[in-house]
Amino acid sequence: MNFLRNPDDQAADDLIKEYGRFIRNYQEMTSNLTIGKSAPTQYIQLICDQNPENISMIELLDSENKLMTKVLIVFFHLNKEARKLTKHSKVIANKLIIIEDEIISVNELAGSSGENLQDNALVKFSYALEDLVDMKFVIQNTIYLSVNIFQQYCALFSMDKLLHITPTTQFPSNLDDVLLLFRNLMVFDLIFKSGVYKMYLEQYSNMLFEQQMEEDDRYLNLQNTLHELDLLLDGNILQIALDNIIAIKERVKAKNLKLLENFMLSYIKNLIYGINLMGNNISELSDTEDIIKLNIAVVMYQKMFDNLDPKHFRLIIDINYKYPAIIIQGNIIWNGNEFLKMYLSSLEKTNVDIDKYQQNYLKQRVNELQKETLHYTSQVLLWILQIHQQAKYGNNNLNEAMLQSRCELYFQGLTLAGEMNFLIKSLVNLHAKFGQLLSKQVVSAIYKLIENLRLIKSTYEDKSIFIVDSIAFVFQYLQFHALNVVGLCKKKVMMEGKKERKFDLSTTLVLVEKLLYGTVSINNLSAIGLSLNLTEPFKDFGNEYPIRLLKLLDHMMNLCRLEENIEKVCDSTFLFWHQNLIDSNFKQQLEASIDERRINLMFESIDDCLKNCNYEQMDNVKNFHPFVESNFTENVIRKLCNSIEINLRLDFHSNLQVEKFNPFDTNSKIIIEDHRELIKLKPAVINHEYVSVQDDVEFYLSKMFYNLTTISLKDWRTYEEMRRLAQTKYLLYTVDDHLPTQTLDQGIDVLQIMRNIHLFVLRFTYNLNNQIFVESLANNNQHFNTIGIKNIANSLSTHGFGIINTTINFVYQFLRKKLSIFSQVIYDEKIKSRLSREMKILRENIAIDKNSEVYSFDRAHALHDYIKNLESFEGNQTLMDKIRTLISTIGNALGYIRMIKSGINHVNSNSISFIPKTLSDDEQLELMNMCQNSNLSQHTVDASKYLEKDVAQATKKIAEGSLYFKMLISTFSPYFRNPKNAHLKNFYIFIPALTINYIKYILKSKDRLKKNQDEIVFTDDGFSMGLVYILRLLDQLSEYSSLNWTRTIRSKIKADKEKILKQRQELEKANKNNDEKLLQTLLLSEMRINAFQTEFELLLYNINSCKIFFQS
């Protein structure tokens, strides 16, 4: 193996072989490609609503009693439509709440900053227009559907001769749907209560009116729509809906109206009875909705019939006092007594301070919070253990007791989560309402409740496969018992039922039985509930059977909606409305050394916070996750990094400590915190992005060790010891610096050049062919600095390739300033007008004689002298010299970039020069496979793997190169070619004059070099580099070539030489060879012309060479 082989040849061979391997691997991969069906999900979804039968509800509800079938089909479809409207209303309400918060935030920002952000607020309001229009249609459909349901009720009561209709019921009915729809209307009223939407709708309408010039049908339609919205934004939506319900009375017979009154009164009594059975801790699952439905039902009943029993009203008032704060949606607090006072002021005449009741309620909950948190934590942990125990048993050898236990467990988790969710929302929203600060104990308890919420959801997700498998058996168990109850009811009807009722009751029970034999779905369960509404449960079946059947149906419905219910009760959206909770939690994590599992639970809750909120236009939504990330970085990661750095320094310098440190002494002034648990925290997901504490700390330490070692290379051993301490104590694996000490032939450091690039390009001149910079000013010791590729390579080896991008950025900043100065110089009126004049003469010459020299030497020399005499500077420098120097400094900066690129290649070439040549074209460096086949240790295998990667990377770096020139051209060319910079379009005609000045300058500099003067300049190829770069930016290379300046100069030199030759010949003919003075003059002239010709040819070659660097 030839270890001394040319690295460039080896790199080329390796690249060819790598390309061949890539083609073969690509063919293999493409031949094995298959189309995937779907992306993997995080967990099995808990969609327990079984697939409905492939049969219409008309056929499914078919029975012997055709009239009953028609009634059931009508109410079933009304129920289904109400569910859709309720779901859609909640989505609209959520977005309107967020947009209102966005508008308020803009107004607060305007108030604090003093800026006028009215237009910005109007833009935010415009985002809500589409939702407001959707809301208008939802309100119309809600009112229409509610009126339709009541009309159907009245029509049903008029059929009491055909069907035995009773106002009493113990099962869910369509009245639930009406009340939930009215609840959504009430939410809209609460949103518009602040008047924000009303105010900005008026401003929006005025703005449209000011901009509208001509009549337009579309504009008129928009005006009408805005006017309709304006009526709704007054906050009277619920009142409008109630008025439409009340209007039904006029079209209903008194008898049917009485039955409707009894029906609603029975419904209210049942709700009161059910709510009174609740404890202090109500659940978000259904309890809060029951309280809201009760208050709306009472208002509706009193508005329609004005016959509410004061005793019942007193009970409702007491219920509202018991639960004075319900979070109806988002961050909106709702109070029942306040609602009743608004709509039933004639009954609720007491002037009770609701805020005082809420404050007392808050104080009571805060006092009991620690005890309740402990209770819920123990209940949640016990529930989790029971779920895990059931999962361990699996679904084999199941018995009735196990199925009953599982059914209760699935429901118990929802109940616990619902109660904790209600408690958290009540506490944080009431504190926010009254502007009270959350105490440390309350905050800790709230965090614990949030973690419990997330634990319940995580348990459902982790055991989702088991739950989905076992829930089918639970459904069978519930169906079996429900069918038993229905069978017992049938026997009771046949034995004890009245003769005229037997047919209807038996038909109903047969239908229920048929539905129970089918799949367990929401539609089927709704149909069962509607069927049983046509009976008098307690009267027809006794007291025992209806209660058992209701409980079984309720369990089946909750299990059907299991995933929906989990999302509802484990919802963590309150974290979005109360972001101070997140801030406080992050601050406590480092101080209290919270367990890593608890931190992960908090992150999961934050990530779920806006999972279903896709409002990209909202700044508050868009900035939420960046806020979380920045807050975590600021309060946890940054402080953790500083703490670990301090601990590492204290450990390293512990030998300098006078007093011995006792870790068991609690009174010690020295405290070394242990953050290992926090470092071991698994990567958290925030908005599909991972946040890793360990990676961030490792990056911080790696950066710190690298920077400090770079600043002071002599301290490398100190930071290496700290690196080992971090690895052994915290299991933090930092990146090695790979920084060698400074070499003897390194010369001026690249960091020094980078920081002083503006001085470097003035004091050093560039040689294009040798790639070397030479100092132009010698010092007193007759020494001057030179910088070559090897110097740059050694410097890069010391500092690493990480400084390259910073160097490019420094050069970019320098070029931006110099190019701006260049543009300003050309923009000078005297220079600009003279260039325009030269262009005019050039065009005239071309028009007269296209075969003549395009641009004459005399014109160029005249232009040179004109600009030269415009202004003079210190050191006998002219304006022409200044322009040439400016172009040279630009070229020197580009030459430095080229040298950096060559230095990179030099370092890589030296690295791969020790890599042996492979034995054949198909063979590659496969050390890892060889080590594995030789059964070497795992450390050796890992080392061989990294060696392979390093070899491949080094080869790739040499082949790739860096397109720095292309980047610098693409960055500045749009600016130079902008029509605003039209004064640069004639620059190319200025180049002949510049070349004359450059040749005179370089000849003069070389002449001074012979005289041992201080300034040493024998090369200045930066001028060529800068000239071509500017022409490339201006896209004037072809225009410059069209001047045929090379031909002009050569013709001029040829003519001068012929003139001197002619003068010599004339002297010879005149026999004046003895005139030595004249002959010496001719000889000097010839030497000057030859020197001019040499320098011009060198300049020409350099310009042509530089064109290669900047070619497209």
C-alpha cells in the first residue's frame, strides 16, 4: 500500500468508486419501494363507537306500531342534527374567544407603547368575519331546530288517543338537545358582552363606507350582512331564541300546552333531584352541563308558562350558590344566579353580591385544596394500579366480576379527571378574575392536579390496545344485563300491564330488544333512549328495573364516547389562557428538583394544550409554543448550564478549598445541587419539535470548553479535566475540541485577520498565481510578513473549521461597505457626466466606422488625466489612485476568501494522505465489518465506525469545495443591477483608464523597490480580482470585451515601438550614432514601453484568470 500517494489522485479515485456504489444502492432501494398505507400513530385510538349496521335507521326503528316508528324517526333525526349543531357551535365559539383575546392584546400593546395600532386590531377583527357569518347561520338553524322540536312535542301530545303519551320521563330526551343548543347561544352572548366585537364591527363598516365609491350589489349584500351581525352582537341572541320558543304558545292548543308544561316541569324536577345528589366536587364530564341546562330550562319554563313554584326556584338558587363559578367555555366564568337575575328579574329580586359568594367559594376551595389534592392523587394512583392489574390479566378467562370491575374502572377514570379539571379551572380563573396571586402551595397543588390529569390520559393511551380489545367484552356484558332487564320488563307488562297499554309497551320493549341485539353505537343508544321516552318507566316497570336499565345505558354511552370524553375531561387548554402557570412551573423545576416524570407530564399537557387549535393567523396561538420553548430555555436550561458549570469548577478547584466540605452537613455554606435527574429528562415534544435538556447542556459545555480553550490555549488541560468530570458525574458527553497548540510557521492568526480585515487589505497585497499575501510596508527591522496557504491551513487546524462562516460574514460586511463607497464615487456628478460623454463619443465612433478601434488609447488617457486632476489627497495621491486602491481592497478581500478555501483543502488533503489506496475499484474501507468479523471489542468496533465516517467526510470535503464566490455574487448582484443604480451602467468604459493608472502605479512601485524605499510593492493582483468581481456584479463582462481594449493597447505599443525604430533608422542614415544622449533617450523609451507591455500582459492574464473564479 502506497501511503505517500498524491492525496488529490486518491480523493478522485474514491469519489468515482463512491459514485458507483451510490448508483448500485439507489437501484436496490428503488426496486424495493412499496406504497405505505398510512403513517403510524402514537397509540391505538379509543374509538369505541362500533361500526353501525349497514341498514338505515328507518329499517332499524321499524316496529309493528307504524305510528310509533314515525315518531321515533322524527325525534332521532332531530337529535342527530342537534348534536352536529352543538359541535359546530363550540368550534366557532372557541375561535371567537381567541380572536377577542387577540384584539384585546393589541389594544393593551397600543396602550403601553403609545402607538396607534388601530389598523392592526381591525385586521385581527377581519379574521372573525367568516366565523361571525357562520355563527349567524348556526343561530338561525339553532332557533329553527329548537322551534321544530317543541312543535314536534306539541304534535306528539296531541296524539294521546293514538299513543299513550306521558309528561314524565326518566331518560334523556330531545329537550336536552334544545337546552345544549341554547347553552351555545348563551356562550355567544357572553363573548359579545365585552363589546369588543360591536365596536370593531362599527369601525369596519365605517371603513367600508368610506372606501365605497359606486353602488355594487356585492357591497350592498355585505352591508346587509354586517347590519344583521350588528343586531346579534348586542348580546341578545338567547333572548331572541326564547322569544321564538314563546311564540309557539299562540299556535298550540291549551290542552297540549298544559301537557308541555307538565313535561318541562317534570324534567326540571328530575334535574334538581339529580344535581342535589352531587357532592362539592362536580365533574366536567356532565355535571356542569346539567347545572347550566337546569338554569336555562327554568328560564324557558317561566318565560313560557309563568308558573314556577317558588320552592323549586329556591332550590335552584341554592344550587347556584353551591356552585357559583362554572367555566362554560375557554376562560369565561358563568354564574347561574347572575343568569337568572338577567332573565328572571321578577323572581330574583335579592341584591346578592355574586363576587363575594365567588370569593368565599374560592377561599373554601383553597383551604381544602391540599387535602383534596392528596385524595385525588391517591385515587389516581390506585386507579392506575388497578388498570395495570387488569391489563396483566389480559382478556382470557374473563368472568362477570372482572367485566363489571373494568366497566367501573373505565368510567372512574373519566370521573376523577372531570372533577380535577373542574377544580383546576375554577381556581385559576377565579384567581385571575379577582387579580389574586396564586400562593406557592396553591401552585404546587395545581401542578399536581395537572400531572394527575395527564397521568390518567397517558394511562388510557398506554393501555389503549388492551382497552380496545377488552371493551368489546364489556359491551357484551352490558348488553346481556340490559337484555335481561328488558326481558323482566316484558314479563311484568304481560302479567300486570293494562290491556290498552300492553300493545304499545310490548312493541316498545321489542324494539329496544332489537336495538340491543345490534351493535353498541351512539345512534343505537340514542334510539333506545327515545323509544323508552314513550313509556312511563316507574309506573309501567316498577322502581327497580328503570334505574338498572338507565345505569347500563349510561355506561354504554360513556364507553361509546370514551375518546371524546377523555379529550373533554383531560383538556389542558386552560394553560393557554393562564400562561403564568407555565412560567412558575419552569422556575420551580430547578429550585425544587422536580422528578423527571413529573416534568414530562407537564410538557405533555402543554403540547396537548392547542392540539386541536389550527388558527395560524392568531399571533397569541402562533407565539404560544415559542413562548414555552424560550421560557424553558431561560428558566431551566440556561440556569442549569450555569449551575453545572459552577459545580464543575468547584469540583476541579476543590483542592484549593481550605475548609473540608461535608456533604452531610445541612448548615454548610457551600451548596452543591444535584441536577442529574433533570439532565436525564427524556426529550420533550413541543409542537412536533423535541427539546432535550441533555443535548442543550452538552452543547453549552462543548461551546464553553472550545471558546475558552481558543482564548487561552495554555489552559487546555483544565478544561479537559472539567470535561471528564462532566462525563463521570453527570454522564454528559461533550464534543472534543481537537485544537492543537500553535505551530511555528502559523504566522498571523486568521482570527486576527478576521477582526482587522479593513486594515489587512490595505497593508497587504495579493499575488494571484502564488496565492500569497505580502506586507506592503516594511518595519524598522527590515522584516515583513507574508501569508500563504500553509499559514492559513495551520491556523485553521488550531481553531477548527467553525470560524469559516464567521470569517465569510466579516468579509461580507466589509464588502458591503466598500461597494457602497464605490457606488457613491461613481455617482459623483463630474465622473458620471464624463463617463456619459465617453459613451456618447464611443457610440458615434461605432456609427461612423464599425471596423475602427472601438475605444482609443488617447480617449482613455484623457479620461485618466481628467479624473486624476479632479481632486488630490495626502501623500500625493489623486482621485484616480483612490478609486484603484478601493478596487484593490475589494479584490484583496476576495483573495483572502480564496486562500481560506485553499487552506481548507490543504488541511483535508493532509488528513487523507495517510489513508491507504483500496485494493480494487469495488473495494472500500470497511474496517467496522472487519473488526466485527474478528470479534474485537465493542470500543474497537465503534472506533472503526467513526474512522470510516471521518474518511468519507474528508474525501467529500475536498471534492465539494465551497461556493463562497457564487454566494457573494448572488448577494450583491441584485443591488448593483437595480434600475436605481443606473449610474453604474457606464462603468466598463472607465476600465481602460483604470488599467493605465494601475500599470503606472505598479511600474512606479517596482522602481521604488529598487531604490530600497520603505513601501514594498511588487505585486497587486487584488486589482484584477476586484475589477472582474465588480464587472460580474454589473454583468458587464461582455460590454468590456466589446471595447477591444487589449487590441488597442497592443496597437499603441506596436506603434510606439515602430516610432522608436524609425527614429533609430533616421539617426543611422544621418550618421548621428555618436549622439549618445539621443541614443540613450531612445533606449530608455524602449525600456519603458517594454515594461508597460509586460505589466499590461500580466494584468491581462490575471483578468482572464479571475474570470474563471466568477463564471456562472
